[in-house]
Amino acid sequence: MEECKSGVLSVTDGQSQVHKVKLVLYNDALLIQKEEWVNVPLDDEDEVFLNMVREVEIEREGSGGLGLCVKGGAEHRLPVLISRIIKNHAADRCKQLLVGDAILRVNGINVETCTHDEVVTLLKQAEGSVITLAVRHFRPASHFLNRNNGHKGEASVTSTSAADTVLPVETGDESLGFRHIPALPRLEKQFLTAITIPLLYARLSRYLAGTDMLRDNAFEVMGVDGSFSGPVTCEDNRSLAEWLQALSTNTQSLLSQMIQMTNRLLPPADHIMHMVWSNQRMSADKHQQPWKPKFLSLKAADIYLFDQPPMHSGDWSRCDAKYKVYECMFKVLKDDELPDDRQHCCSVQTGGRDLIILSMDSRADLLHLEKAWYHTSNTAVRRLVSKTFGCTWRGKLSGLILDMDQGFSLYDHDSKSFLWTYRFAQLKGSSDDGRTKLKLQFNADTKHVDTRELECTDLQTLLFCIHAFLSAKLSTVDPAFLSNY
């Protein structure tokens, strides 16, 4: 899996706190990585050294102390640990002790079950200039004791551990540093993957959920499995545009691959033409938030709207809404037609007079949908070939036939004959009363115009179908027609 893009950005969590994260984009997934303390691997020789019990001799000068600090004890369910080695004093000069070493024996006396004070007393009262300690490195504590190496103060071993006991040193010098030993186990911050968002069917949005409020230089990615990035903030508009472009490219590429794979299993008449996430404008009296995510698909002759993408064949029958594309009117909304501050909107007016307002995440998504809509509609009409609408003409029950080859034809049910026929190219104009009456004007010849008045109870669907048939006919005459969209 090849990395496409990465960068350190800011993300806001559920408590409105901002954290630095690293985003790593792959072809099929977005990784959200957070900084964590991790072990720095040691070589084999150092590992052997740290795991062995070591006999260490500390040589004192006169009656001076050992020059080390200890934490822990049996009362804390911990061994007594060396928490600090004071520079240039006895424990430091022996060059064999590490911060995080557990003291097992003092001059041969086992202290593994002793309390903190018992071990301190034994160390202080040990006689002779040389004190022998048996130690073994205690790795869990080492990470915390060495975490702030080189800084004032120390991390506690546990929340119940006693404060350091400092064994006396030879001088009163308190400007003491910490000893750095390269082989000591240590932690360092690294970015580790906390969230993996699959990009197939993933949704990308710059808006606050359900609203028309655009985030400032920020976006959010939501996976179909419920994973999400949280609001990710970029440094500037350029960085935002680059991330949006990279994410959109990968998600659309995966959708295209899924469409191709699915279509191999379907007959041509049932092929998927386009799939994309959108947001539908909902009724204010039904929803507190006016915009709801909808997955839109153009398949065969239909437009589908889903709450969740169709990932299995049975999902297509569980769509939220379904309409014939040639029985609807698609329109890209102008700025003065937008319902609120959401950009890149379109409307789908159905023959049943439902008005669906959709918002896309980008201008490119909107234009791709427009082109896919007309391609789907034209393809569906060419496969349909003809469609008949019941109507009345001059008081007689008739059938108005839209046919890709013949154009407009009126069929009389009583006489079982065609009363008139006009090619699509002869249509000069039309008008309607918005309810049932339709007036069609045809160029009969260069000098005469025939006017045909009809009544149709399904007038809106008829008008949209006429538009769809005219568009499909034009696309067959002029193959470059769709390239204009």
C-alpha cells in the first residue's frame, strides 16, 4: 500500500480540545496518528545486560554517602529502585548502575521483601568503604524515572510511591545533574495509528453536521464503518485545498472501481452510472437540522437516495427514495436560488411534484453529477425508445406517444389510428396552465404552424419526459452535446 500524502495537522476532539495529529493518506484508507510514548529498541547486547543480575561495588570516600536516591519498597508492591544517580559521586563513579535498577541485595542481605525505610536504613548503616549491591534493571519503572532525564524534577513510579530518599553525599553541593547512559531503556514520542478510516464509501465534508455553517480551513472524514476523523484544521487555504483534492481523488477512484466491478456482474440495462455523497435539504418541521447526508446513485433509469451506501444487492430495494430520471427535471441552482449558505446545490423536481434540494461537497462533484444525470437520462430514453401518455384531444380519449424515431404522435383509441405525427425537430414551442392543459406548436411547413392542445392528468411527468426525449434525440444527432455539461 503506497502512501499518497501525509502531514501534521490539528484535530478537535469531542471535548473541543485541539490536538496535533498526523494524517497519512493511502489509496484506500486515511490513518489518524497520535503521538504516543514508545520503547526505543535496544541491541541484543544491551538487552542481555539489562536482564541480568549484576553485582556492583560502590567505593565511598571516608564517611561519605553513596550519592544516589531511591524510591519504592514492599509497602508499595515495588522493589526499592534507584531513582537518581548524583553526578561525580560514589554511585556515579562506579559506572555500573542505572536509573531504574532494582536493589535485590545489600552486602549479601536480601532486601526484595523489605520496605523503603528498611532498605534506606541498611544502606546508611552499612560499614566499610565498599558497599556491594546486587541489582537488576526494572524496566517498567525505568520508563518513568528516565522520562524527564536532564530536567529538574522526576516522575513518580506509581501514584502511591514514597518520595525519594536521598542518601547522604560527601559534599553539600546541590547543583546536581542526571547521568545519561546510552544503553538505558528509554521512551520517545512517535506517531502511532489511532484511527483507520476506509475510504470506500467515505464521506468528506467541510460543513458542521446538518447545517450550512462552513468550517474555517477545516474538514471531516467519516467512514462507512462509523470511524471518523473529527474536525481537522489546516494551516491555510492552500493546505486545505490540497488535502480536499487528495481525499476526493482517492474516494472517487475507489467508487469508480466499485462501479466497474459491480457492473461486470450486471446486464448493461442495469448498470450503475454514478455514485456520490450529497446532503439533502429536509423539511424544517420534521428535522431540527436542515441538511441530512444522502448517498446518491444513478443506476439503470433511476435515481436512488440512501441513508447508507448500497454495499450488497439487497440494499438497492431498501433505498430512501427512488425516481425515474427521465420523469424528473434536474437543475443546477444559481446563487440567488440557494436555500441558505450551502454552496454547490441542485434541485430534482419529480413528476409527482416533489422538490428535492441537494448540496454537493464541491463544484466538481456538482458538475460530475450534472453530466452523469444527462448521460443516464439519455441512455435510459434510448433504451426505452417510446413512452405513451393518456390524454384527451378535442374531447376524445387519445394516447400521446413520444418516440425516439417518430417524434410526437397522437393515437386515437376509437379509430385505432394515428391522428397526427411530428418530428422532434418540428417542435417550435409549448405552453401549459400548470395543471392539465398543454399546448404544442409545430412547424407544419415553412409558412404554417400547427397548434395542438391536449389535456393530461399527469402533465408534469409528461413535460419532463418531453424534455428528456428531446435531450436524448439531440445527443444522438450531436455526440458532443454532453461535453457541454
